[in-house]
Amino acid sequence: MKGKLSRVFISILPLLLFISCSSKQTEILNQNELIVSEFGSEKIYLSEFEAAYLKNSANINKAQTDSLENLKRFLDVYVNFKMKIADAHKRGYDKDPAIEEELVDYQRKVGSTYIIEKELIEPNIKRMYDERKYEYRVSHIMIRPDSALTDGPRLKAEELLSRIKNGESFEELAEQYSEDEFSKVNGGDIYYLTSGMVVPEFEDAMKETPAGSVYPSVVATRFGYHIIKVTEKGVRVPQIKASHILIDFLNEEGVVDTAAARAKIQDIVNRVENGESFAELAAQFSEDPGSAQNGGDLGYFERRMMVQPFDEAAFKLKEGELSGIVETSYGFHLILVTERKGHPSFEEDKENLKKIYRQVRYNQDLAKLIENTKQKYNYKVDQSVLNELLALSDMPNPGKDYLRSEWENPIQNKIIFSMTTTGINTDSLVKFMSRRYEYMGSPVTEASVLEAADKLSNDLVLEIDALFLSERSPEFKSLMEDYRNGIYIFKLQDEEIWKKIDADSVNLYAFYEKNKENYRFPDRVSFVELFSRTDSLSQVYIDMVNNGADFDSLVIQHTERSGMRAKAGVYELKDVNFSDLYREANKIGKPGELSPIFPNSGGFSVLKLIEKDPARIKHFDEARPEVSGGFQDEESKRLELEFNNYLNSTYNPKKYYDNLKNAFKQKN
């Protein structure tokens, strides 16, 4: 049942979008509010109806303007659904062990994914979204770890930090001691950063440091030891759009002439300031071929996408503002900012934020989440069982020596690690090791067992936490109620409809006889084609046939239609209007006769008629797939109607359609 239910439920889930809106889940704040339906002890309040309707339509504007007739139809469907759930409880589905097993398995698997998505990724990308509204200009002094992993580099970094605190110049010490060769020449400046651009340890220190200050401690990352200084903090501009005019340092003879280049760019500055078109001047004078043809337009770009002097000048400009002369390694630039983009909405930026988060912080944050959850459920390894395993094993190979030996038997069921709600025995752990490549061919040691236990418990702990997720997440509780009700609906449909459909040959034939006028073939034709690239070659083949050659043999040897030689050029019986070829074949009078040569899709065709089958009713065997589908559809509708009649007669629901006029303040 377990696999069957989970597969079939997927197909019926779109029909059950409202199922989480049960009365048990709807908090009725006013017990005197309008009731739209009731049966037995079950009451459906207007608020529950509205929640179900909104979940189904997902559009409040549509709901507010929808007709009363549509609301009535939805109430009919919803009441029918509620009666089915009531009937499922009446039949004891809520006490069915197989269903409970299915639900627990679903909760463990889906819940662990939900925890990661909703309790780890989503809050962190929202935090990142807010933090990326700011940027920091940062400098650092970095001391790399030595190959022996001694404390020397850390102590060196701490000494340098102490000297800075005692008044020495950060920039001078960076130039003298930093082992980041790219930034040390600029006094440690690594330019502007924002959240998601550097490793978490560095970023966290950067964000905690006021502008103009040095972080009070040495920061360790996988790259080394850092002393971090924040020189500026400001609102980040995500993107700008700019145009530029570039004048190269090289003159027409290919010689560097910065004076001439400066004079030329200054002349352009003067012309722009006197009202000439920037775009026209760029097209005429700019020596950047990539942008000159577009009036100097560079499109949109972010921080750090351009060389630093250009970037620094451009991002200081307001929209429509012209820069002064900017010098880079490429030459002299004149920059015009045409647009400054604001921050995208969270929803617009969500997928990009997820990508950045997964690259930068996800693994570290997931490890913290798992570690905290392990502590929550009291994860511990039983040292005595571990020692017993190691003493018995004599350093065997997991999956080889252990599993083939008698060592397994005495301790296979002993719990080697546990959490509040579960324990894992030695057999499960060693078999887990035997499936992991990192333990294959290696002896079982205390270190390897502890590492494997840690990895296996990582996989299990979130599934354990998922079993308690409904207690803290109404949304997940609703999701589980959806799934539970979906299983109930499926099982009811299975018992009352699908299992009762008897599609044996007798019933199918009776259905066919009653409906055979619906199962017809149109006029059909089959034929053989000989296709050639030239009409002259086609004529040669016709002459050969007229002189006694076999047409079918010529097709097998010479047809040039891709893939048709293997089929001997045969086109099976199909509707005469299936294609132009079929229409041409239908013009041939008798089987065995040939068509004239006619042009066709890059060549020329000659057809030989095999068979004409006039329009007719299909025989039972020919129509059987359609008959089976039609019979099952008709029977399922009949049985569904019977079941609905049973529900209505059993539960006798009352529906107060007039109260629907108050739904969404609906006025009809």
C-alpha cells in the first residue's frame, strides 16, 4: 500500500487543493458566525468556506467578484468532500496501521526537506536580501597558515593587530606584512563587498565593524588569518547603466602619447558640456569598438565588473551625471550614467539569493542546524558497544570481513548510537559503512566508526525532528492534513469505484454493441513509395517497371526517403487525409497500380497502392482500447454517482446558500 498510495495521490492532489481547510484546522473566532452547511455534528462556517475557496482559486480579486452560482457549485463540491472525509473516519481509516505507516514515512521524508527549506534557507536568504542593501569598503592584512599548521601565523597576525591598536598605520603594516599580494600594494584595500561575496567568518566580522574601525580580533578562515578594517559603509546600488567614450594612450603611429590623448578627451568633454550629443561623439571618437557603435552604451553592470578606477567613478555618479576624465590602464574615459537600478523585490531576487546562499553559507549553516538538532534529541554514542565492536573485529573490512564473520552475531542488535526517539544498532551502522566508498577497503577503527555514526545520524536527525514539526508549524500541519485526507479520498475511490469496475470481455463487448457507432475508421489507404531526388531518375525506375522489374524490389534498393528502406517504403493504413502522400495514394484506382511521378518535399515520388479500406465501424478487437476506456469512464461516473447518493442519504447535509451572499462581502 505504501508505494501505491504515494504514487496515486500525486494524480489526485490537484483536485484536493481545499482539503487543508477542515473545521478542525479553522480557528472559529466567532461561534455565532454564519454557517453555510451542516451535517451530523459537522458545521461548515463561512470563514472555512472562504479559506477553502481561496485556496482553490488562489485569487482574492476573483473570489470577490465571482457569481453566487459559482460559490454554490463550490459549496456542493466542498460539502461532498467533507462527507467523504467523515465517511473515511466512520470506516476506521484513521486507525489503519498501513495508512499511519504511510503518513509517518511521508512526514519524515517531506518534513526534513521542509525544515531545510523553511527553517534554514528561507530565513537566511531573507536576511541576506536585507543585508545586500548595504556595501562595505574593506581592507585586510592576511597571514597564510604554514604547511606544518603551527600557531606561528596566528600569533603573527595577533601581534600585527596589537601594533595597530597601539597606533601604527594599518595601511603601512598591510604593505609590509600582508600575504595577499593583490591588496597589499593598496594598503590592504580589497574594494567594495556585500553579503554573499566572501566566506561567512570574514563577512560576519565585516558587518560588525563600524566604518573607520578595525575588527577587534583576528579572524580565521580557510585562507588564513585576517585583520579586517572597514573604511566605508553605505547603501548599495545593485546595478547602473552607463555609456563611455574611451581615448587610447596610443596615437595613430602606435606610440604612447598620453598628452595627446588627454587633450583629445578634454576636447570631447568641452563639446559635451557645450551641448553636443554624447552618443554621437562616442560613435565618432570612442576607441572602444564594442560600445562605440551603440553610442558608448555599456549596458547594466554591478560593482567590481569594471576596472576599479572606472567602477569607482561610475558608481559615484547620479543618473544623468557626467564624470570628469577617468584614467585606467585602457586609456582616458568620459562616463555618463544613464540609469541607477533600485533593489529588486525579494520574490524577484529569490532564486539568485538561493544560489548565492548555497555557494557561500549553506553547508556551514546546515552543519550548525544538524548539530543543534542532535543536541536537542540527545545524540550520543555508547562507548562500551563501540569498544566491543572494535575488540571483536580485529580491524576487519566493513562489508567484507565483518559481514562474513561470526563477529557480527554477538553485537549486531546492540545500540551503538541513540537519539531521544530512536537507536541504531551495530549491524545497521556497519552495513551503512559497507555502502560508502570512503570506508570500502579500510579497516574498522574507532575514528571511522565515530565518523560513520556522525554521518548516519546526520541523515536521521532531521527526519526525527520532522515527526514533531506539526507542533511548531501550522503550515506543515496543514500539509500533513492534506496528505492524510488525500489518502482517505484515494482509498474511498478505490473501494467504492475502481475496484467495483468489472471490465471483463462480456461487459466490454456489451458496451461495444451499445456504442459501436462511436468507434469508426475513416476512409483509409496504405501504399508503397519510391522516392528519388530527380524526376529523371524516377522516370528510369518507371521504365524499369514497365519492362518487368519488380516495383517493391526497386524501392528496397533505391528509395532515398530517410529511414524508409528498412520499411520497404511501406506506409501503413491511415486516414486518407493524414498527409499529402496519403491524399495522392487515395487517387490511385486499384491495389497494385502506380501513381504518376509527382514532386514531393525536395524530390519526386511514385506510389503503388496496397489497400483501400472504406470508412466503417471498427471490429470489437480493433476498438477494444477505446471501448475499455469508455466503459471504465462510464462505470466510474455511475459508481461515483451511487457513492454520492449514499453520502447524501447517510449524512443528509443542509446547505444555506443564502449565507454565501456574505462571502468575501459578495453582493449579488
